[in-house]
Amino acid sequence: MKLSGEIAKWMKKYLENSGKKGIIFGLSGGLDSTVLANLAKMAAGDNALGLILPCKSAAVDRELALKAAGSCGVRVKEVALDEIFDELAGAYPGASTAARANIKPRLRMAALYYFANNLNYLVAGASNKSELTIGYFTKYGDGAVDILPLGGLLKEEVRALAKRLSVPEEIIKRPPSAGLWHGQTDEAEIGLTYAELDRAIFAIEKNKTKGIDKRILAKVGKMMKNSEHKRKNIPVFLKS
């Protein structure tokens, strides 16, 4: 439990220094958010709150989110966003699949900060290093948070941590998905398995790319370059 303890200690210290009272996060029933729920509970105790935010979501998402909460004893509250989604999406019926899909994480971000403002809580995000490195997150959606406790861990490291935290096996084995549309999975959208992605990121960072498929390295390198804008501060014009 050394790693989980270190992350929880970091979260608790950041929380104390911020002057906030607790930690709030979205709970989807996926691997990353369930690990985050465990860590938030360790760091903030009863002042950790998971929001279940269905938005044209599969019923199993809610079921697993509740199971995740029950497994670590974290408080939860549910706020349905379906009607708001319909209203906004209906304003531009010819929108692309990506534009419509990205409404979901941005609505969830708004809900999280609404509660955070009222409760004086910090918003914690569940994005891991694998996703952050290639920009696999929605700008001003799930990427808009106060702290990223899993941001230094590759996906396979999060999976290993989940096992040590006794996350329900059903959640660990569940195919990763942002739930952006029916049948969507992270690996299909990325075009690589997380194992392939993690090996490539590690190899690129350590400059030890020998033995790694060149096509995978090129693909990951391109995704890293194309998503730089997501990881940088907003450009500001400075007058001379």
C-alpha cells in the first residue's frame, strides 16, 4: 500500500494547503475513477464525494459506480444530465460525432465545479499519464480539474494499484471507455492497447526505443505533438 499511501498523503497535503474542505470527483464505474475514489476516501474521509453523472449513459455505468462507491465507502450523489445534453445538442442537430460526444465531459465538469463551489471542495480528475501524454481527454471537460492524483501513473500502473486496493474484479477487467457513444472503447479510439501505449511512452521518455514497433512510436509521437495545446497554458498576447 506504499504508493496509495503516498498519493493519499499528497492529496491530503494539497487539500490542507488549498484551504478547501474536501475532494469531489466524477465516479463512472471505470477503473481510474474507482481508484481515485479509494484515494479520495483515504485523503479526505467523509469529506470525499463522488458524483455519478449519467448523460445518455449505459445502465451498467451507474451500477458499477455504486459498486465502486460501496467497495471503498465513499459518499456519492447522482445528478442526471440527460435533459441538459438533449437541449444543448438539439441547438445544433448537424454537429459531428466528436462535438456531440464532448458535450458530456464538459457538462460533467460544470456539475463538478457547481458542487465544488458550493461545498468549498477541490475537484480531482481521474486522467492517468497514458491519456494525458497523448491528449486523450476533453479540453475543458475531464481535463478541467484542480488536481490529478493519477497523472503520474501509466494505465497499467493504475491497474496494478487497483488490484492492491482490492477494487472489484468486474471493474478491473472492464474494457476502458469514456462512454462517449454506444460501444465506444478507449483502446479502439486510440488505435492501440494500453499496454502498447505504455511501452511506447516509457521508451520515448527513457530514449530507449530499440525493440519498439516503429509504427507505434510514430503514432504515439504524432499524438503527443498534436495534443500539445491541451497541456499548455492558454496563449496570451503580451504588448511590448
